[in-house]
Amino acid sequence: MNSILDVKQVILYRDKYEILKQLNLQLFPYQIHTLLGINGSGKSSLAYTIMGLEGYKPQKGKVLFQGKDITKLPVDERARMGITLAWQEPARFEGLPIGKYISLGMSEVSEKKVNEALEAVALSPRAYAYRSLDKTLSGGERKRVELAAVYAMQPKVAILDEPDSGIDVLSIQDIGLLIQRMAQHGSAVLLITHRDELVQQSDVASLMCMGSIIYSGLPHKTMEFFQINCQSHQQAYGSQPWSLNSLLNSKVKKINENKNSK
């Protein structure tokens, strides 16, 4: 099967910092590809680059969609092509009926499809279709509505940036089933998460570190590599991005301190 989206040798700078470093990634239809990495490793920046958000145009490299170079295309054109992004913080359209919000990205609007999308995220259509998007909704409910909207679009590429954030533990299974259904319908799903339950449901997983993908493989192998090699670094040095020089200097400093203490 041919890939539907290719990120090739992408380099991205923001505020003079190199955020993505010759990054390569392939996404395939019917596949869930999980992206792991500690805070600041570049996961969301990669998602925004694929989506074409303002300020995330690569300085070098290409983003190809179905073989076409879309590196310079704006976000609205990419959305029309079938690429969509579910944000960490769900969009707010205060006062808009939930059913109407879900239907905004649908090619053919129908009450049946809206209800199916709500049911896919375990929200009752009767209780939520005509309810307003407002402050009475919990964070978890808003996240479910956002995921229902993405599901209803039936995108070719679905980028899910921590869809489990703000979701209670009992609902993680529902989110996992939704993601599986999206892939079964033909979407290429790029999933950013730290949840073991969701990682294990993916087909392949990649690990980002300091703006590059350093490991790809079976989900459990990638998760094991992440836990051994990355989480300990986060505890020692904090969130990325790190300056390599400052990281090396801190290690040298610790070595010298240990020598002097002897």
C-alpha cells in the first residue's frame, strides 16, 4: 500500500530555534501511527506543520499528500483535501448547537451521520445534538465533541493531538474504539499520546527527541524505548528542547563535581 502523506527531510525554525531537524515520516491509510516524546520534543510542531498552520512553514524539506507537494499550501486548502487536526484544547464556538458544530466539516450533512458521530464518542444524540457549546460542558465533554466532529468529517489524514487529555479513565476505552473505527474507515491516523492503552492499539509507533524521530517500530517496543531512554532524561533535565552544548556542559559539570568531592 502506498503512503498517503510523506514528511521528507523537514527542517523548521521558530524564534531562531531549530524545532524540527531533517524529520521524515510516512502515514498510510487504515493505519494508526502513534507519536511519542516528552514535552517540547516537537510532536505538536510536527502536527501543525502537516496541517499548515501559520508560522509552521518548513525552511527546508517537503510535505507530500498523495504524491503532491503541499508544503506551501494554506491550512484551508489542506483541510479541503482531507487533512484535519483535533487540538489538545478543543475549539470553542460558544452558543452553537453541538449537532451543528459537528456538521460543519461534513461533505453531506445528515442528522443520521451527526447522531452516529455522537454515538461514536459515547454521547447520547438526544441529550447532546441540540445542546449548546457553552461553559456548562466539562472539558471531557468538549473533547468528545471535538473528536465526534473529526470522525464525522471522515478525513483522509486525522491528526489527534492528545485526544485523551481531560478524559476520565473510564472513557479512554471509548476514545480507543473511536480511533480504531476511523482507521477501519480508511483514515491515516497520527496519534499523539502518552497513554499506554492507546499506544498499544496503534499499528506502529515513533519516538521524537529534540525535533527528530529517533526510533520507529512496534508500539510496545517503542514505548519500552521511550520509558527507558526518555522519561529518565525528562526527570534529570526537564522538558525539551535542550541545547546540546548546555546538556553536555551540565554533564561535564557533574563529573567535575564528583571528582572534587572525592
